[in-house]
Amino acid sequence: MLRLPWFDYRAPRTVAEAAKILAGEGPQAMLIAGGTDLLPNMKRRHQTPKVLVSLRGISSLKGISNGSAVNFGSGLSLTEIVQHGKTPVALRQAAAQVATPHLRNVGTLGGNLCLDTRCTYYNQNYEWRQAIDFCLKKDGDTCWVATASKRCVAVSSTDTAPALIALGASVVLVSSSGSREVKLEDLYRNDGIEYLSRKPDEVLTEVKIPSGWKSTYWKLRRRGSFDFPILGVAVALKMQGDVIEGARVALGAAASRPFLVDKAGEYLKGKKLTDDVIAEACAMIASRAKPMDNTDMDLYWRKEVADDFAGYALRELRGDDMRETRLRIARYAV
């Protein structure tokens, strides 16, 4: 049986109190919301915080407001995100495909955005990792995926981040010294260890999503439930009739961070979604997918299907009936 290490537990009632505790405790403290990723990681000794600062009792993190943007509190459960009528399509689709219903009832939007990166050599128990002399991400000196690499290449496996990046979302980060708002794509670094630009004493409190985008999210996974993504494709378009006024394309699970495919977004602007335009855009998107051999399925095949999944997304936004394909491939009914 894997047991949790000993830790102190703090239950602040406000964001300010939580930020104050983080600032006082320093690196030995970590935030916990649903705990669906952190607690298993603690059992495997990936993280061993001395203090857990719970966000579950902070009611201000569970609100939804609507103005020039739709603002979602980071403490909302993924189930609440799926069920709310203001949730953009891509975000709803992404949240609905995270894990299982039981975990979505507990896991939060903020927790999924800050999800730890994953790797075949990292996501094992302590004894397994000890047998290979650990890895660069935790306790070791070698990246077993790319042994010459000085950078950890563990992969980002959040579903909601690529969907929200495509939608042009930003997040609010609050610390004891103030708050700041950053574009969501700027929250992530292409580093499997230092994968967030969030400071240790900051609390991600809110996600702001601009309105006016037509969006979709497609996820590749081996099983129809529970699995982390091994590819995520999110596309958001602003349309003027049948002409694309604005386009944002984001990829997930294809690097240590979710990222925008700017070239494809620029190419799509001012065009109609003809078959030729879709084919050209898909080639641009697939060229940016550079998966590593540190997760499920063959990496060369995963790169190839990035073209297919981008096509599914663009054809769905064009208005094609993709329900049968979504059930067969993405294993999720819209």
C-alpha cells in the first residue's frame, strides 16, 4: 500500500489568507484543491510538501460572472464547468473528457490548469524510479527519454489548457504582495520541471474567457475514459459569415507545455473553410507537433494523427456532422 508522507494541513477561508500562508511557509508548502493529481504524486514521493494549503473552503474561488468576458473561479469543479450554460464549447468538451465522473466531481479547473507534467520514467512508484537511479525531473541527473538533454521533456497533460489558450483566456494570480493577470499561454514554460511561470506564493484565482469565439476540442487517448491526453487539438474561430475573421489553434500533450500554432492561425484569417484550406492548415499544425517517446502509443504515429485531429476540429467548426467520428475517435459525444 502506498501511504502519504506526513504533512501539516491548513484550511484558509480567504485567498489573502492562503497567499499569506504560502509566503510564510516558502517552498515547503503546496496548494491543494481537489487533490486528484497531487495526492497520488505524494504517495509516489514525486512531491513531498511539509504543508498543504487547502483551497476548498474559499467560496470566492467558486463564482461565475459574465461581462465583457466570462469569468470562472478556479475552485469550480470540472463537473460544474461541464454543466454550466456559460461554458464555451471547447472548454466544456475538454473538461468532460478529463478522467472519470468521480474525479471530475472533485478535480477543479485551477488544478487541471496547473497539472504536473507526465513521463513514462517519472510516473512510477518510488522503488521503480530508484531502480533506474531516478530521472532528471525528480532526484536524478539523467533524462531517460533524451539522455543528452539538459532539459526535462516530461509532457503537459492538461486538457483544459489548450482549449482555454485557443479561446484567448487569461488568468488572475494573487499573492500576498498583490495580483497580476497573464495570458494563459504565458503561464506555461517549455520545461518539464519548471513548467509554470506561477510563483510559489501565488494562487490562481480566476480564468477570464473572451466571448465571440466558436470553438471545439479533440482529444486522443487509448481508452474512452480516465486516460490522460496523448494529443489535444483546440481550435477557436471568429466568423464573419463564412469568412474567418480570427483564428487560434492550440496543441496539448505534444510538448512540455500547451502552445499556440500561430502560423496556422494567421493562415486561416480571411479565408473560407474549404477542403484545400483545411488541408493546408492541418499540415501547418502537424508540423508543430513534436511528441517525445515518454507517453502512450508510438510517437511517430501520434505526430501523424495531429493532421487528422486538426482536420476533425476544422470540419466540425465548418458545420460538418462529425458526431460519428467523435464517438469513434475521440470517444466523446458532443
